[in-house]
Amino acid sequence: MSFLAFNTSDDDLDKIFPDLQKDDVPTEEEMTAFIENMKQSRTDQQKGMSQRHNSGKVQTREVDPAFILGIGEVLTKSREKYDAFNWQKPTKLSTPYESLFRHLMAFQMGEDVDKESGKHHLLHCATNLMFMYYHITRNPEFSDDRGFKGEENGEDC
């Protein structure tokens, strides 16, 4: 592997490798991302475009906007039954899990669209996964009532 010299300041390196300590050596993957970022920056500069150091940052261009909007449509439709942000209130984890599972089973049995909402069952599944993820990661008041924890020795499956 050949190393290329770049005119890069310590501030630039801190942005590109935020977790890198002074004595650390970047991995080959980090170096490859750095080199690709620098090549793209050079190409962008030649085209008169602004520079952005985005390697290592969350990439959103592969997220399907229709999917995200579909979750929004499910939430909008839910206003007919529930208050806005009702899903953020403390709850048992089994509540969104049961809903997710019902929608998944309806989809598995060949039904694509929920009769009540008119929205795709998989969008309801994704919405309920979002609810579960929110409660597990951001709501300390949620009730983890998953119940089944695996074998008799208590290990998770």
C-alpha cells in the first residue's frame, strides 16, 4: 500500500478521524475512506464546488424517502385515534411489539394493505419498530416486559 501526502491540517484530520488519538494509527479502512474523501474533494474543487468532509458521517442518501414518508403517513393517520406523540408516553414494550407482530403476520398471510388505515402493513411494522427503538434507547420509564428470555439458565436468545 502506498501512502500519499496530502496538504491537510490537524483540524482537518480531527474532523475526518474524530476518534483518533495522537498515538493511534488509522486502520486501512479509515485511510481508504480518507483517500476517497480527499480525491472527491479535489475533484469538487476542480469543478468549483464547495468542500465537505463527510467520510465517517451518517450517510442518508441510501434511505428511501418514500419509506420515511410512509411512516409519517401512518403517524398522520393515527391522529384519528391517538393524540400526537402518544407513542412517546411510557408504555409496556409488548404494546408496540404486539402491533408490529399483527401487521407482520397479516403481511405474511398475503395482505399488503391494512384495511383500517389504508397503509402498507410493512410501514406499520416499521412505525412500531421505531416506537420500540425509542422506548429502549430514550425512554427510561418504559416497561421491558418481553417475558421470554431464552433457556432455563436465563440467557437471552
